[in-house]
Amino acid sequence: MTSQYIILLIFGTVLYFVVTDESVAAAFYYAVRLIRSKVDYRIWWLKNDPSNPIVKHLIYRRNLKLAKELKAKIDKHYEENK
């Protein structure tokens, strides 16, 4: 037997239990939601982890842009009040 038939047999058995028993279907649904939330968490953490050098660079660029805008607003405010 090849591995494809073994995987097909496993999925067929799981599908049979999901279709025939409502509690197994609910457990399968919650297990899939749990796995998806764990994957989404990992992806979010990779995109927003401050120890990631790419994220550090993006944060630095965003803060540098904000600092330039704030500096321009402060300078404009001081010129208007002179």
C-alpha cells in the first residue's frame, strides 16, 4: 500500500465519524479553529516581533517619518508665535 492510500483511509475514517456523529463534528470544528488561531498567532508574531531585524527597520522608518513631521509642526508653531 502506498502512503496515498493510507492517508485516504485516515481521512475517510475521520470523515465518516464527522458525518455520523454531531459531537465529533463539533470537536473537529473546534480543533480546526484552534489550529488556525495558533497559526494566525505565529504569523502575527513574525510580522510584529521587535527582535526581527526587518520589523526593527520598519519601526525605525515609521518613527523617523513621524519625527520629521512633528519637527516641522513645532518649527511652524514657533514661527507663527514670534
